[in-house]
Amino acid sequence: MGAGSDRAHGAVSSHRRRRFDVRVVPHRRRSPFRLRDWRMRTKLATVLVVPSVAFLVLAGVQTGALVNQTTALSDFAQQVGIGREITAAVHRLQQERDRVAGELAELRRVGAGGDRDVTIAALKPLETATDQAMRELRQAAQPLTDADASWRVAYSEALEAYDQVVYIRAAVPPAVLGSDTILSNYHRAIDVLLNLLAEPSPGDEHPALSDAVLRYVQLARVKELSSRVRAELYAAARAGRYDVEDQVALSDLRAQQLTALGAFRVAATAEQIRRYDQTSVDPEFLAATRLEERSLPSGGEPEVLPAPDWWAASEDRQELLRQFEVAVLDDAVRQADGASAGQLRTTLLVAGAIVTVLLFALLISVLVGRSVARSMRLLRSQALRIAQVELPDALDRLRTVSGGVPAIDVAPAVVRSLDEIGELAEAFVAVHRSAVSVAVEQATMRRNVNGMFVNLARRSQVLVERQLELLDDLEREESDPDQLENLFKLDHLAARMRRNDESLLVLAGTESTRRWNRPVRLAVVLLAAGAEIEQYQRVRHESVAELHVVGHAVGELVHLLAELLENATAFSRPDTVVRVTARPEGHGAVVEIDDRGLGMSPTALAEANAVLATPPAADVAAVERMGLFVVSHLAARHKIEVRLHASGDGLTARIRLPRELLAADPGPELDPPGASRMLTGAIAAANRARPVELPVAGRRPDPAVPRSARPVPVRAEDVLAPAAAPVPAGGGWWTRHGPATTPSVDGIPVPPAVPVTGGTNARGLPVRVPMAQLAAVTRSARPEQPPTRHEPDPDAVGGMLSRLYSGVRRAEAEETREIPMPRGGVPSEGGRQ
């Protein structure tokens, strides 16, 4: 026993190794000169090392420093270039300040009788020139918005100081403020502008450029001190006298001027010193100097200079200094631009060399990486195609196959290289083959299991139908109320067993055998579904619209609704009712089944709706929740939307029927004139439950009532048969019984006058039998005479057998893998094969 088990185990293991041990063997010799045959680590090393070394050696050493230097020198050149606008604004401010000093002295000398209009007229052109110079400065400073922080701070301070000058101008004509207060605003604005002029700094690497900035800054300070001296002397000339503070201020300004001039001579070039000496011996420059010397104290009081002569001479001297200042500044600008351009050329040359090396390295990387990328791209495309298209399609084909299992072809690998990517592609294909092989085996096993389910269900159906026929015979002959009630219960349990068999067919993927070829009223379908459940007495049809359902879907729709009604009655309190409504909505119809019972938690409700939306595969969980599984698959088969909603202390099942399942009114030919009245009577009988003395199942029947009028169990076929079409004499293909004998008035069936009940409940009240009235008006519950049999039409039987035989021949011609059967066939119930 043990040896046999070991041998079996070894055989299975060997079989698995033979199936899954797929070895990838190169189909040609590897060549070291073929780029696509290189190993992965070689390719990756080549792709990464060559560009990395080139970048680290060249780009890392030179690019960063050169770019930073070029940017710094470019900003420096722009800041030096804007010195032209700064010195122009300073020159205009100096003119305005010096003239304001004289006008304030004049206004204080004459007092309130001074002509302020003359002062305003004299200052207006100077103010206009200053404003124009500041506008040009603002325009020139716009490209420097991203300059270094120190320059931006100095520039903002200069604008703020100039705004104070503009604000203080209104206080000059009335002379309401002191001269020192007004002139201090001008001094501050000029000092801030000179500080902005000295902001450019090329760094310690360029001392020559730093000296150039220092030279024009020192000269600008010499010019500013000369302008301050002019302002003091012009104010004294307009006032006609010197104050004690004026002599002290003049002495201090002259001393500072000599110091600044000495600093300029130290920093200036020889050419600049020569040009300054030429400017200082100019006649206009000397004329102003001689007038200024007359104001020096020489053993006595200094001379008060004539105001017009001094202003004209000093203006000429300031203009000469301005011209020299522009020349020095231009030298600095040319020097800064030259350094910036030279640095830019050096950076471009180095960057060009770096780019050349990088392009060469990139070319090598592209050649190597292109091989890797192409293989990876092809492998990725094949893997995605296998994972997202080919394998799911194959599984779907195998999952939905109804005949033989088809052959599934697996495409070869798309990457033919001999590196690791090629081997990986072969591995993907091997995995794909294994997955398809396993899926084929599962499909074959699932087909066998489904065949077993179908055979068992069909056998059980045959037994249940025979059981129902036997129960019908026993019910016709039984007169004992107690035994008759037990027979009724057995009849109902048999009907439920038949529905379980149909659920097994749904589980196996087979369609229902109960079909109608004509439209049926939706109200009749709902009544038929109620007749399929145990607690049919609790179902109330509140409002049912006048709609018709196509015949081919009636049987499975009845099954679906019966499962939902069974669930509603099983999980609700016995003293409550289940309400059913149906109404048209949009292009379809909506059926709602509302119960008052246990309800469901939000999580369980969400899980149930997910199962209803997407039918799951058949497994153990599906068998445990057979009703939900069956509803889900039947709804998906007919595109019916089923949703569960929480409503108070219960649930509401909402069934949305699509337009394809609804049919038009079949008219008088397919719907007899008495059908509406029959349906109305059946619904009314199903909804009535009054405590009256009625013959019910389980009591002794009234001798006055004939046996044929006793109530019988109502089944779905009993409700659907008369609603589908008029029953011809001799019975229809949907019934088990013969022709019906129904009371009628002028050929129209008439419902019974007294509603039929099905026993009493615990309180002694009669229990309603839904659809009993409908059964009563559609066929006789207890026929008195055996049905008259009519011989079938030979031509019709011959045509049916011919079609059956042609179908059998087509089935035998198909190349399918059938379940192996024993030679003698499978014995069925009753010894039949």
C-alpha cells in the first residue's frame, strides 16, 4: 500500500517536472562582436560608465565655475552700465539742491514780501529735469530685477529717498521749514544714489575692475563736495551775508574735497590724472576757482560773492567735472563689458568642448541603450499583451465554452536576442503556455462538473415532475382534510425542489427549459413567482402596471423574482407582508419588492450589491448563497439590473427590466377578452384575507361542496398557462393536464364567487391561497372526467423528428471533447438508459 502510494507520488512529481521544467537553450553561438548578444551587466556598465566619467571629468570641473563667473561678470557689467543714469540723476539733483539753497536764503531775507512765483518759475525747469533723469534710471534698472540682494536693497533706498525729495518740494516756496530740514532730504537722496553707484563688485578675482569702480566713485564724491560748496556760497550770496555756521561748514567741505581729490589721484590711472589736470586749468574752471578764493577768510571777513556771477561760474565748473566724470565712467563700463565678454567666450569654448565629449559619449550610450531599450520595449509589449489581452481572452473562451474545449495557440517570443532579455521573453512564453495548459485542464474539469450538474438536475427534474403528477392524483382522490393538507405541503415542497433543480442548471450555465413563445403580462409573471415560494400568503401586489414580458424570458424572470420573494419572506417577521409594485420607468420597467424584516448591515449590503452587479464564478461560496448567485447570473443573462436598498427596518429589492424584455400588447388574438377580468380577480383574491367561514385546506370539507371545488396548490405553470394564450382543446405543451373545464358566461371565464383559502393560522384565521382564483378561472382543479386524448398530427411529428435527427447529426459532426461514457450508457431512474 505504501509502495504504491510512493510510486504514484513519484509519477505525479515526474509528470509535473516534465511539464513545467522548460529550459531556454540558445539557438545559435554567442558572438562578442554582436551588440545585442552582450550580457546585461556589460550593457548597463557601458551605458552608465562612459557618460558618467565624461561628465565628471569635464562638466563637473569646469561648467559650474565658468557659468557662475560669467553670470557674476554679466551682472557686474549691467550694474556698472547703469552708472550713467545714476550720475545723471545725481547731477540733476545737485543743480536743484544748490538752486533751492539760494532761493530759500532769498525768501528768508525778504520775508513775507518775497515773490514766490519767481522762485517757483526758477525751480520748475530744474525739477522737471530731475524727474526725467529719475525716470530714465527706473527704465534702465528694470533688467536688474533679479540682481543680487544688496544692489536691490540700495536701489529701493534710492527710490525711497527721491520720493522724500518730491514730497519736500512743496515746502520750498512758502519757506515754512528750515533750510537744513529741506536740504537734508536732498543730501540724503544724493548720498544714497552715490552708494548705489558704488554697489557693483566683480569679486576678489578681478581687482582691476574693482579699481575702475573705485575711480569713478571717488570722482563722483569730489564732484558732490564741489556742489555742496557751490550751494553754501550761493545761499550766502543770495542772503547777502555769512552766518557763523556757514564758515565752519565751508571749511569742512573744502577739507573733505581735498581728501577726496587725493584719493582719486591715488586710484586713477596716469591718463585720467592728466585729463583732470587739463580740466583744472580750463579758463572756466579757473574763473570759478578765483571767485571761490575770494570767499576764503584771509585775516578779515570773507567776501560775499555776487550771486549771478558765482552761479554762472560754478555751473561751468560743475559741467566740466560732469564731462570728466562721464569719461571716467565710460572707461569703467568698457572695461567691465570687455571682462564679461571675455569670460563669456571662455565659458562657451569650454562648454563646446564639454558638449562635444558628451555627444560622443551619448552616441556610444545610445547605440548600447537602443539595443536594451528595443528589447525591453518588445518584451514589455508582449508581457502586457499576454497579461491584458491574450491570457484573459483565452480564459474567457475556456470559461464560457459549452461544447468541446478549443485549442489555444501561444505566440512565440518576440525578442530573439541571446541576452538576459531574450531569455526572459522565452520564460514569459513558457509561463504563458503553462497558464493556458492549466486553464484548459480547469475548463475540461469545469465542463465535466457542469455536465454532472446538468445530468443530476435533469434527473431530479424528471423525478420531481413524476412526484407532482403522483401528488395530483392523490389530491384528487383524497377526502380527509388532514391528509389533504399534508399532500398540499408535499406538493409545495416538490415545487421548491424543482426550483432548486433549475438553480443547479443556472449554476452549470444552462438555460431554463420552461419557455413561452408569446408575451405574458407582468402581473401574471409576478403571481407565478409568488406561487413558487413557501409563504406566498404574505405577498401583496400593491400596484402593477399593464406591461407584457417577452415569452422567451418568462421562465427565468419567474425564477429570479421567486428567489427575491423567497428571500424577502424568509428574512422578515411572519406577521408582516411583502409588498410588490411594478411601474414603467424610462424605456423599461421597475419592479420593487419591499419587506419589513431583519435588514442588512451596510457592509453586507454593499457585498450583496457587488455580487448582483458582477456575477461570480461557481464555487463553494456560490452554493452557500445559492439564491443571490442565481439572481446575479439570471440578471446578467437578460441585462436586468438588481439592487438592494435599505428601507427603514427592512430591505427593498429594485429590479429594472430593460426595454428588450418588454413586449407590446399582444391584442385580442393573444390575450383573450376575459384575461383582464381573470387577472383582476386573481389579484383581488390573492390580496383578500378576511376571517369568514370558508372551506380551507385542513378542515373537513362541506358535503354540499363537490370535491372538484376544493382548493389545490397553485403553481407557476398554473398561472402562466392561461395568461400566455388560449388553451386549445386537448391541452397545451406547457401543462401536464388535459383540457380545462371552466365556468363561463357567454364564453368568458368567470372567477369563483367565494375566495379559496389554504388552512388556518395559529390564531384560527383563514390563510389566503394566492392565485387560487386565477387557477380556478383558467382550468379545473379537479376534472371530473379523464382528459380526452387526441392523436397527434403525423406530419407534425415527422417534421419534429426530422429536425431532431438533423440536430443530432450536426452535434456528432462537431470536433468536441466529450465526457467518456461507459459502453452500456448511464442507467437512469426506472431502468431507462
